[in-house]
Amino acid sequence: MLSRTADHLFWMSRYIERAENLARLLDVTWQMSLVPQSLEAANQNWNAIIALNSLEESFAKKYAEVNADNVLRFMVSDPDNFASIYSCLRLARENAHAVRGTVTAEMWETLNSTWLEAREKSFEQIINAGVGEFFEWVKMRSSLSRGTTLGTLLQDEAYHFIRLGTLLERADNTARILDVKYHVLRPHGDEGATDFYQWGALLRSVSAFEVYRKVYRDVITPERVTELLILRSDMPRSLHFCMNGVVKNLDLIANSHSDETARHAGMLHAQLHYARVEDILAEGLHPWLTDFMDRIYALGDGISRDFLVPMAEAA
Amino acid sequence: MNFYNEMYDANGGVREHYKGYEAWLKATPGERIERKRAEADLAFHRVGITFAVYGEEAGKERLIPFDVIPRIIPSAEWKAMQKGLRQRVTALNMFLRDVYHDQEILKAGKIPAEQVINNAQYRPVMQGVDLPGDIYAHIAGVDMVRAGAGESYVLEDNLRVPSGVSYMLEDRKMMMRLFPELFARHKVAPVQHYPDMLLEKLRAVAPKGVSNPTVVVLTPGAYNSAYFEHTFLAQQMGVELVEGRDLFVQDEVVYMRTTQGPQRVDVIYRRIDDDFMDPLAFRPDSALGVPGILKAYQAGNVTLSNAIGTGVADDKSIYPYVPEMIRFYLGEEPILNNVPTYMCRKPDDLKYVLAHLAELVVKEVHGAGGYGMLVGPASTKEQIEHFRQLLIAKPEGYIAQPTLALSNCPTFVEEGIAPRHLDLRPFVLSSGKCVNMVPGGLTRVALTKGSLVVNSSQGGGTKDTWVLED
């Protein structure tokens, strides 16, 4: 397969996954903001989203103040923000457009109509209809895109690159959601009471509320939430699950110079496979997640170098 | 002006080869056809059979209107045309071989040498380069029209990167889907094997010694007006669709970057103009091409299809000499008619043209796609005066031809069924001694009443083209 084709497929799936996870993150932040709290605390939560994506500078250029309305506008429908849901859906569609001959007609039609629909929605319309409804829509469109891929695409190299992009992006995004929310909920380490509603919202944002109930049959504790989102190998949005898939798909596309990338993926996977949640929390969740995200980034870079259009060249 | 109607004769009777269709059309309720037309529109949109229009908002795509009334050609007529096309394209390839080698035809004084050598489309870098099978134009899209008395003319030989074949194939697919019963009642010659035929030709002209060549389609990218066709052909042939940045040249060999490392490329069906193919050899600002590819080509390590430099044979200033080429190389009389052409660089011709602008069609020598032309009878006084100034300023840049009374065919338009003018573009494939084509070609139809310009960029549509088998 052409490197450029694989590159488009990889990024197509990353952007649609990114849009979905961004919708999840904004949704949970919005829901958490509905409980009584000081304005300052609320705005801090919105600021965390900007900081998490290192967008402080481009945000400050256009908006005077960090508040719910501005951050939502910036992250949902600002075409100038390359990390907004709007931009992610556009980029997913553009990448698909470049490889229309490789993806199936259903996949193309899904991403194309998603983009056409998103383009028609103004921020005011989204807010008026209820921002939660919009986030649901984004999640459904992402599911639809994943579903048509699974249901129509030949499981050859193209499929492996698409899966690789999806899982790598999801691993990164789940880590981000956990990182930003854990510290809002437990600002002082492991002390203090657990707020059932807030942790519940976090779990729901990664579709893990019912999963948690099923797996633990017990009250919600931060340790178990961490374990579920990082270590459970059967939970589709956990880091362990994602790395299982990354290792498997990397193995299926291996070439003569991808050994080193495969080794890094394998080491990261092994760490998740054998880790204990106590150890992670003892080390400190934030430094642990930061290290994880750095290594996911390096893995993406390695995949680009070995198989795709190297990031430096693409930029 | 008298127009030849493809369906009806001068007395209003239905022509023999349209009788079956006409009876069906009469018997079929209007609503059913309306419904089918809507279905076709929807399907074309969903599949995304579109083309981009230059000058409109970037990335904007438009459907080419598809008309459900087919253009039907009787078998005998097609056989004669096919024979003529073989003869013409063979001679054009021989001319290209000659121009880039010994230039016998120039030495014999059949074509003024300066017309060829000073032509912007003549590529000195091709001088002395030997090509597999001595073929330059592997794919030709020859535009044919029929005039008032029913006689056919060649309007243009498109030997660079002729497009439109995907519409020919999609139109047939659509007609079979909408009206399968018509194909049960008519023996319509199939065309769907075109991609196989094309792949076979491309493989046949691979560099010497390559037994299982890697063929690719080279596109300028997703924003090119014919990108749909590029994807379509690559997909139908089962070969990679590449862009310039996917290819690189090392030691005069062309490779493509794949996920498994570099892979050698042997034949490139390129849909990029000569000028953009190699920034080291032609336009240095081209980001679409492949640096060094010309060297690899000259060394015989890769085949480009069509060859570099074919434009010198389909240029409008060379067109008047094609009948002479046929006589010179084949010793035969031309089967297909050329349209009488006034070359404005000749003072006598210019004088005539300036005096008869209101009756003539004036074309830029290097123009294409229906841009930069004047159709005298359909133009305003201002437009004619504008062209007069252009002609006086740069006579060698223009040719003029009598306005042909392009034949017409019943077509669905807003006010119902009405006659509209059309042409035909058969796609002629050559490799070595073998010249093949699928029966028929692409029929383009001018949807504006009275318009003689059928180009899709000027609002033209297409029709399925049926060659009836005996």
C-alpha cells in the first residue's frame, strides 16, 4: 500500500476518534459544571481543557475570558481552532476524500455527510438545541463511521492502519480525560470524600458507568475508576485495551524497519499488562499519565517514520 | 442552418436504428421516466460522480447532467468510423515517431518545419528517444461531429490527457440500472471492458525486459477537475492511484513509497500535463510532478502514457495537416473528414476570417475545454469585435473554421423533450501494431438551446452511446 494512502487512513480514523473523545470530554465538563460551585472553580475546569490541549495562545488571541460559553465555542465550532470538533470532522472528511478509492462507499458517505451536516450547524443552533444533544450526535457519527468500517471494509492493510489510528488516538484521549478530571476531583491526593455524582459523570463520559457496576458491584472509588480506565483489558476505552490492539495491528503490518517501533509498543503494553493500580497511584497518577502520553506520542511518530509520511515532511 | 437529427429524418420519420427505442419511449408513461431521471440524479450524487469547475469556489463539485435518451449509432456506421479512427491514430503515432527522430515529413515539405519545431508543444528533450512499440499516444480521445447533411468530421484529436471515459462507463451502468428492459430489446454492444483493455495496453508498453510490470495512475490530486475519473480508473484496473509526492527517482529508476518500502514502478498512466511532470526538466515551480522522472524516461526505465510531447500532433495549428500525414505515412486516402481550417497566420486566411467573423468559429491554437473560443453566429457584436482585436494582435495564435451545423438528438430539458446538439468522443487505445477501442464512446450534449459548445465546463451533459450490433 502507498505510504500516503496509509497515512490518510491513519489520520482519517484519528480525527474522527478525536472528535468523539473531545465531545466526551466537553460533555463531562459541562455536566460537572451544572452542580453548585463557585464561578472561579467552574472556570478553572474549562481552563483545564484549553491547557490540556496546549491551546492557551490561540484561545487568548480570540477570546478575552475563559468561561463556559467561550471554551465551548472555541472547542466545538471554531473553524480557526484546528483542534475543535468542527476541524476534526473536516480533517477526517478531507483525509477520506484523498483515499476515496480505498475506503468503501459507505465509509466515505458516512464521513462526508457527517461533515456536511456539521458545517450547517451554527454554534447558536447547537446551544439552543442543547449542547448535550450535539455531543450525542458526534458520538453516534463516530460510532457509525467505525461500524461501516467494520461492516464493509476488507480486513487488509487498510483496515489495520485505520484500527491503529483509532486505538492510538483513543489511548491518548482516555489518558487525557482521566488526567484532567482526576485532579479536579481529588485536588489533595487521596484525602477527602468521594463525590458519587462527579465520578459517575466521569465514568459516563467514557461509557463506563454500567461497566463499572457490572465489574465491581460496589461503590465508586477513585482507585477502581483508575484501574478500570487504565488496566482492564476488556474495557474498550481503557489504555490496556487500546494497547492490545496497537500491538496486534502493528504486528500485522510489520516491515523490515519497524522492529524498534514494535519493541516500544510491546514494552508499553507489557507495563499495562503487569501493572498494579496501587503502584501507579503511589508513583502519582499525573506523572504516570504524562509519561504514558509522551510514549504514545513517540509511538505515533515511530509509525509515521516506518510506514507513513513522516510527520516532519507532512508539516 | 439545417441540422441533422439523429433520431428523425428530414420528413419527420423515425430513422431505422431508433425505431425500437422511439416505440418504447412513446409507450412509456412520462411519470416513470421522470422518476427514473430523479433516481439517476440521486445515484450520481451519492456515488460522487462529479467534476470540479475551475474558477469556482475551490473544492466545489458539480454533477455532469446525464440524459436518459441514448445516442444510437448503427453498426455499419460505427464500423466505418472505427476503420477511420484506426487509420488516423496510426498516422498520428507515426508522425510523432517521425518528428522525434528523422523528421522525414518535414524534409519532404509536407508540413512547414517551423510549424512543428517552433511549436510550444514540441519537446526537444524527446528527440531520439525510442519508445516501446514506437507508440506515443496510447490513449486518444478523438472528437467527432456530424454536420448538416449527415457527414462526419473529426473536430479534434486529443492526444495529451483526454478525459471523460469514466462518464461513458457510468452512463452505461446507469442506463442498465434504470431501464434494463431496453437492453433486452436492443443488441447494444458492451463497453464495460474498457478498463481491462486499457490495463492490457499499458502492460503491453512496459519497458523492455519487464515481464510483470507495475502500473500506476498518476493524478494531480483530489482538487483536479477529473479526480473522480482518476480514482475510478485506478480502482477498475486494480492499480495504485499515486500523486507526484508518492514517487521518487533513484539511479534513473522510478519508485513509489509504500508501507513495505520502495517499490519499482514500470508504467505510469499520467493525468498530468507535460509541463508539470518534472520540475527539473519543465516548469520548476511544479509541485505535482516527480523530480528526475524525465531522465528515467529517456533511459527507458519507465513508460509514460501518453508520451511526453504528444501535444505537437493534436495542436490546432497542426490539425489541418493530418490528412497529409495519412497519405504520407500510410499511402492511403483519409477515411475521416477534416473540418476546413483557416490558419490565421496566413495573411489570406486572416483576411477572409476577419471579413467573415460572424459566420466562423475561432479557436485559440493552444486552447482546450471550450475556453477562449468564439462561435460567430451565437455571439454579440461586442464579442466579435473583441476577437477581431485579438486576431489582429496575434494572428498566429488562432485558427478559424466554418460553424458546423452540429447534429442534434432529442434530449430531456426543462420544457420537455427538445433537440440539443451533440458530439462523440471515442477512446482509441494503441500499443505496437494494435489499435483498439470499445464501441461508441462518450456522447456530450449541449443542454442550452442552440448552443454548439458541448464541454462539461460550459454546462454540457452526457448521454449513453449505443452501437447496435447486427
